[in-house]
Amino acid sequence: VVVGQGIDTDRFKPGQHNNQGIKIVSVGRISPSKDYETLIRAITLLEDKNISVEIAGEPAVKNDSEYFFKLKKLIDKNNLADKVSFIGLVANKNLPEFLQSADIFVNMSHTGSLDKAVLEAMACGLPILTCNEALETVLGPYAEELMYSKGNHEKLTEGLGRLISMSSDERERLGLALREIVVKKHNLRGLIGWISQSLGTT
């Protein structure tokens, strides 16, 4: 029985920011399954745009550290050090503020499982882009617009281009529509009730 992810939508909510340009963020372990190279390659095609990218997360095992080194080499090779930065681990207590500071959230995960970080970003009113098939049902009518095929950096670039070309008001309206999905189906307040109902204790 699907009961939702239990996102605290009182903490993860839209905030105010005054970015000079477009700030793109991603959250997750630095691991091959998170496919950060697709994001980096996509950014190379947006080099004329006034954008910045911040990736929150750290490697956890040796294989992750080797992958992290390759990512940094790819950034240097494409002269993106002034656009793409790894900021390390962001504590959960600081995650809402980090997400609220952004304009767009991206998720390149190949795990096939519902990534809580995406729902937290949606709860903060961020437009998102993802290749994770687990989000297709969650996004509903927005899936076609906000999903791209795994490993396809050109399609990710197209999606980013669409969101970047929107006015701030248009991105805000889209973000609020995505937040509403989380509030209705994945919020913390409803989780206990849904579990109780599923167990027949209400």
C-alpha cells in the first residue's frame, strides 16, 4: 500500500531569494548511480546562459571518491569551474534554506526508486527535471514536460532551456503546482492517518 513519503511541508516550503541569474541545484550522494556527468555535459551546452549549479552531497565509498575525481576532471576539461560547484553535505536542518535559494532542481538518478530529495524540492516550490521513472506517476500531467531519458544530456539541456526561458512568475506557478502534489499525497501530516487507515486502526 502506497502511503507517501511523509515530507514535512511546513519546513519544506517556498522561500524568498534574489539570485543574479538562474541557480540550479541537485542533492544526493556523489555516486555513479546519480549520473552527475549528464548534468555537467548538459551545462556545457548552456554556457552562454547566466546560470550556476550547486551540487550538495559527498562520496561515501572508494568507488564514489574515484567517480568524484572524474567529475571534477570533466568540469575542468569543459572550463565550468566558475559555473558548477560541489558544496559538500548539507545537513537536513539546513536543506530547506538551500532548496529555497534555488530556481530549478535536477535529479539524474538511475536507481528507479522514489527520491525523497525530489519531493522536498517540489515542496519548496521548485520546478524539477528528472529521468527517474519512479516520478512519472507522481508528476502526472507534468511528467512529459519535466522528464527526460536517462543519460541523455541533450534532452536535459532542452528541459533546462525551457525552464530557464520561462519568466520568474511562470516558474513560480509551475513550482506551486508541484508543491500541491506533495502537500496532497506525500505530506507528513497525512502519513500517520494513511498508515492507520491501511492497517484498519481508524
